[in-house]
Amino acid sequence: MTESRSSRMTAYLLLSFTALCWGANAVVAKLAVPEVSPMMLTSWRWLGVVSLVWVLAYRDVRREWAKLRPMLGYLMAMGALGFTAFNALFYAAAHETTALNMGIIQGTIPVFVILIAFLVYGEKVSPLQLLGVGLTLLGVVLVTVEGDLSRLLAFVFNVGDVMIIGACLLYSGYTVWLRFKPNISALTWFAMLATSAFVASVPLAFMEWRMGFGQWPTPTAWGLLAFIVVFPSFIAQVFFIRGVEILGPSRAGIFVNLVPILASAAAVLVLGERFMWFHGGALVLVLSGIAIAETFLPRSG
């Protein structure tokens, strides 16, 4: 099917807005720190998404239920891994690190996907892709030690940055295991994973509450939650799905690389966080690594 200029421009706008929403998530996570506990935030987020998405997806899920039933275990695992675990670590990390660091480290997901696919499935990796992976990881190290090499030698890292790295690894694993995704519509897929994410988040919120760390959302938190549910969780996902339909996954995925840039800008403009030299260096390394890793694919055959 020929791709029209108008549909291409529509896709560019949708995907750019998607990246902006995902970049803003780091800023909102920092704003939510004094307002609601991380697991409570995660659980309410996915309950809100489930409430929205099922209005649109109910008929599709009914129609495709026969395909879904044998895959329920896989769907539960994917929702727990890619959505619940990622969000839980992401929001917990906001208590320990800056939105700048969160946004920059989040940009490592594309190269972690390449690394996991290589280690788990033996997918071919070109030497230049390995260089890209190395540059990106160097950028992560630079931001986690805040440009102080003595911290690296002493193996001293910010716990929040380590949490974000763990979250990115989990989401990268989720991305790699998308190869087993059943042949169902994107809306059905999102509805099932959002439901799985909410179910998996409930025990985490319960344990957090029982351990005395739970905090019920304040009025401000409800407003932040509304933003998270509507924009990064729902509209951004729907827009990304549409962008992929128009441009294809490879070209649409390039727009994800905007997330660390937009998240960094939002952290400075909204939160007033200081943009240090090591943030700039890390951004250059991470984005350069991604560009190399995604450009120089190994030759097939």
C-alpha cells in the first residue's frame, strides 16, 4: 500500500507526541514522590488504564478470545514484566534519583534489546552494533557515577539509577519476547496486557501497605495519576500503535530515541534540575550508541 504524504506527516506528529508523553513520565514520577507511594501509584495507574481501554477493546477481545485462552499465562507474564515491574522500579527510583538521570538511562532500552536478543537467542550482532552497545553503556556509567571516576573505582552507584537500569533491562526482555506475541489486534493485545499489569500490581501495593510504606494518593496525586493514565499510558500507546501501522515498527521505533532528549528538557524546564556536563556527555554517548546500533545491522545469510 502506498504511503501518502498526509498519513506520513500524521504518523510523525503522533509518534513525536508519544515520545513527549513518555519523556514527561519521568517528571511526573518525581512530582508524585511526596504525594503517593510507588506501588500504589503503579496499581492505580493500571486500574485507570484498564477502565479506559476495555471500553474500546471489549468487542475485539470477545472476537479473538479463542486465540487468547491458550496464551493467558504468556499474557500475564508479559504484562507483569513489561508494565508492572518496569513501572514499579521506575516510580521507586524517582525517590532516589533525578528525572534527568531517569530520562537518559531510559534511552538505553534499544541497545539492551539488541544485547538480550544476542545473549538469549544468539541473534547476529555486527561489530559496529557492539560499538553502539558499548557507547550506550558508557553513557549509562557516566551518568550513574555523575562524572566522578573515583565512584566507579569504588563501585559506588546511586541506588535509583541502578533501579532504572533494572527497569530498562526488564522492559528490554519484554520487547525481545514479543516475538511470541499471538496474532491478535494491537488493541486486544494492549487490553490484555493492561489487565495483566493491574492484576500483578495488586500484591505489590498490598505488601507495600502491610510493610508500612504505603501512602494513599493525596488530591495532588489524583491529578498526577489522571495525567499518567490518560497521556503516557493510554493516548501514547494508542498513538504509537497507529504510528506503527503507518510507518512500520522499525521506522516508528526511531521516535523512541526522542524520549531521553524530551525527558531531559522537561526535567530542566519543569523541575528546575541542573543540567551538568555529564548529563550532556551521557546523552551524546547514549544517542550515538543507539544510532550506530540501529543503523549498522548485521548482514543476513
